Amino acid sequence: MARLIRQDACDPIKIEPQDKAVFVCACGLSKNLPFCDGAHKAARTGEKAGTLYVYDKERETVVEEREDA
């Protein structure tokens, strides 16, 4: 079942439970969920505030842009 979930984060969440920090995806574009793979860079640089972006199944290409409701 598909879902459209509004996410507005453009950076990962840093968790430091041990010696090496772990970064958890907050933008929803990572292909390695729940971990960050750097895909948030596309959200940070290529998305405009106030716009809802719908990505394809692979989370690579914007298939629709809507004004934020």
C-alpha cells in the first residue's frame, strides 16, 4: 500500500550511542533506510520551501510538484 508522507527535514539525525556516531535519515530519500546515505543533499539544494515533492518509487526523480497545502 502506497503512502504520501509529508517530511520537511533536509538533514539526517545524529545519534551517538557508542564511539562512532550513527546518522538516521530524516528526509525520506535514503535507499538505505533507516540510515542516511547522503540523499538529503538533493532535498537541501533542489527543493523550494512551500512545495510538496512526490518522488518515484526509487526516490530519485520528482514525478510531481504541488504547492504545499
